[in-house]
Amino acid sequence: MAFLELKNVSKGYGHGSERVDVLKNINLSIEEGEFLAILGFSGSGKTTLISLISGLLAPDEGEILLRGKPITGPGPDRGVVFQNYSLLPWLTVHGNVALAVDQVFSDQSKTEREERIMKYLRMVNLAAAVYKRPHELSGGMRQRVSVARALAMNPDILLLDEPLGALDALTRSSLQIEIEKIWRTEKKTVVLITNDIDEAILLADRIVPLNPGPRATLGPDFQVEIPRPRDKKTFNTDESYKKLRNGITKYLLNIRKPRVVCEETASERGVCYA
Amino acid sequence: MKNKLIRVLSIAGFGWFTPVIRLATGEDANEQIREILLRIGVPVMTFAIFLLVWNGAAAGIETNLGRVPGPAQVLEQVRSLAHEYKEERRKEVEFYKIQAEKNAAKLAANPSEPAKNRKFTGKPTYLDQIFTSLRTVFTGFLIASVIAVPLGILCGLSRTLSMALTPLIQIFKPVSPVAWLPIVTMIVSSIYVVPREWLPKSYIISSVTVSLCCLWPSLINTSLGVASIDKDYLNVARVLKLGFFNKIFKIVIPSSLPYIFAGLRISLGVGWIVLIASEMLSQNPGLGKFVWDEFQNGSSQSLARIMVAVFTIGIIGFILDRVMVTLHSLVSYTPETH
């Protein structure tokens, strides 16, 4: 039995002729401790997919099972790191993490909870900014708080929704290294949503492309067999990296191509994909 | 240190004073002087022009109560009211002194006779009237807030409730206090039959009338604030599975506090406007009654005294508003929002 399983999941928005099917027949299974990256173009329904797994959205068809039990709503067993951080601006860094810890570990003593909060703030290197408020932090620091908050809930699975998408390249690459380190020490199952192929290769055990929506489906698995710890600098000379990267790129471009052609000729033919 | 002071001043509503500090600490003199002229010089000038125009216009209008008072006459009445206040305080001190002496004498003559302690009952001074008004408006404002904020939160959370209450809110919102007052008077008189000394009927009637009028801005703003909470914050509550009250107190209220305080600010302003009218009609011994009594009194100083009340009402209203602005900026969680 897979740790997390999506069976024929479909999701759309709107009704009648306005209806747009975002995801169609998604099948995916994830093993415990696996680092999975879902790679897709913007607008392909990546956020919808992660919202379904987190339980913030319910699928129209199909079901999602965590440890064999269907997901009925959101819960702290699935820690979500949103692209826009979703920190509460009136709370300090500490307060934001404490809100989660106090709720999930309400049976523990105050000292235990405090230790837990500080442990994860140290893990993301934020011990110095504990009493700052989100607006005083840079984008990278905010995302660290968000990661600390998600980890501190001790979730079974960590869902990262383009967590580094809004960051500059330098911050991005240092956070990538940290996420990988945290994953190795915490041994959590991670689902990473990204549009950055190098990020996916650097972090993931397996990459699944999300074909462009509407009616997005998942592509074939690409296993990443580059040994860890991985180093971006050696990628350029690594043959297996080049092969993998080319394979994924080719797949993504091919899957996109008919659509491009289709869009170009759409006006002449009238109907394109119905 | 300097920046902290400037920040505190800005939040407290003394932002106009900051260029003086900047100038004193040697920042670019030209720019600061321009700022001082704009933020202090221009308002002072306008006020001076206003006084001149007032003075000129007032001299030309003759009423049944004599000539319309100019700034000088009004200032004279300010002094006279201050004098009356001091006079009453002196009488009070004297009264207690004499009472204490009498009691001491009685006690010496006959130790078994209990001492009589009466309270001083002088006529209310202008300052007493101001405090009565403030007490009344805050009572009304408090009643209104206790109802409006929780109800607004529920309205913001539930579209059904919001739709249900919208017609009532829209109908009652524009109603003047003068229309409410007779109804409130009748209801309070029939329920509160035996008034206690510390809680006069007129005080309840004015407070309730004030709350009926200043309920609406808080209610509408709170409901708007709660309805427009960032969905991400609510998602945090959902992921954490916060219970209803946890969600209200940890997510909903903190995130809508700026809206709530904006509403409370408008409410207090409305309450203060409405108070004067309702005090006039309900004979609650505050500023409204002062104005009414002076009008009925009709002496040659009456108009000038009413003018004093006008300025008092205006200045207190301004201070109340500043206090609310300060509170508002204290609860706003990002420096950008004001």
C-alpha cells in the first residue's frame, strides 16, 4: 500500500458551459519518505493539485488516500508551505510557529512546546529573528518561517507549493540546499510543486511532469538516480544529469507542441480541442 | 531615539510637530522650515483669518439677545465659566469644612449622637457638564460596540446572516436621534420606573439613543473587515483545524482589527454629534442641556456661552477622533496601513 495515493482524481471549476476541468484522471502514488517533485508549466493546475492533497479543496471525482484512509478535509498531518507564505502579519515569527505548535501539541507542556518552536526556528536559521514580524523580513526569511511552521506540526507529509517561486536566484539556491538537508534529517515524505526543472532534479527522488491544463494529466515518472548529497556545480559535467534533463525537457516540449500548433491554426479550423 | 520619538508623535497624532524636531536636530533646514510653514503656519493663518471674519461679521448682526458675540465676548465667557467653576469648588470646600466643624462640636457636646454627613449639592459647573456628556457618550458607545462588534463578526462570517440583517441595517442607519428619542423615552420610562440616584433616567435615555445611532458604522465595518479577511489566513486556520473560538480570536479578530477600529472611530464621532441633540431633548445634564438652558435663559451672555459650548463640543470631538486614530494605528499590523 502506497503512503499517499491519488485515484482517478478530477477537479474543475464552474458549471455548465462555463465549466473548466483543471485536472482530469490523476493517478499517483507516493511512498513513505519519498521526495516527489511535480513539474509543470504555470497554469497547469499545480496549485489545484496541492490543494486537493492538503484537503483545502475536495475532488469532484476519484479519491485521495493517506495511509489508506480517504482525506476528507485539511489537517495538520499534511503541512503545507504556500507560495505566498501565508504568515499572519500581526504575529511575530515565534507567534506564527507557536500558533501551529500550540494547536497541534496542546497536550504537551509549555516548555516542551517552546523547545519545539525554537528547534524548528533554529533548523531554518531564524533563531536571530524570533521576535520580528513578517513585514520586517525578506521573502526568503518569510518562506523559512513558513517551512518551520509546517515542519513544527510534525506532519506525515510536507506539501511545498512552489515555495521558492517568488524568491531571487541566490536566495532560492541557498534555500534549496536547506530544504534538502531538512528532508534528510527529518525523513519526511515531501511533495514539491515546481516549475524549475533544475530544482526538481536537485531535490527529488522522482519527477512527475504535469501536462498542461485544462484537463491536465500526469506524465510518466522520471527517476532521479544522481547520488546525494547533490551538488549543482557538478551537474554540468554529470552525464546522467544531462540525459535526465534532456529527457524531461523533450517530454515537456513535445507535450506542449501540438497545443501550440493547435492554437495557431485554431482560427482557421474553428474548433480545436473539444 | 529621534526616529522613535518621531514615530510615537506620528502615531499619537502630533505628526505636524515632527519638522520642529527634525529642524532642532539639524536636518536640512530649508526643507524643514517649508514643512513647518505648511503644517503649522498655514493652519494657524487660516484660524486667524477665521477669527477676523467672524469678528467682522458678528458685529453687524443684531438679535433679540443682543449683538452676535465675537471672539472677544466668547473668550470672556470662557473666563466667566472658569470663574464659576472655581467659585463652586470653593463653596464645596467651605461646606465640608463647616460640616466637619459642626460635627466636631456636636460630638464634643453629646458623644452618643451620630454625626450627620451631607453631600454638597451645588449646581453643576461647566466642567461637570462636560464630564456628564463624556460619560454618557462612552456609555452609549460601549453599549453599541458590545452589540455591533460581535454581531458584525458573525455577519462577516455568515453570508446568510449578513443578507438577513442588511435590510434592517439599511433602514435604521439613517434614522436621526431625534426620532428615536421619544420611543426610547417611553420605553425606558415604563421599564425603569424607580430611578436610582446614581443612574438618572435621562442618562439612560441619552445613552441608549446614542447607541442606537452609533451602532451602525461599527457593525457595517466589522462585518466588511471579517468578510474580506485574506483567504490564506483562513486556510491556515483550516489546516491547523482551529476550533470556532480559536479561529475567531486568533485569526478573525486580529486580522480585521484595523477595520473594526475604523468603524469604532466613525461610531464614536457619530455618537458625539448625536449626544448633544439627545441631551437637549432628554434634559440629561450635559453639554446639550447647557446649550438648551442657555437658549431658554436668553440673557445677553447666552449666545456667547453657547458659542463656548460649540467650541468645546468641536474640540472634544476632535480629541476623541485623534484618540481613535491613534488606537487604530496601534492595532494596524503593517506600517503601511493607516
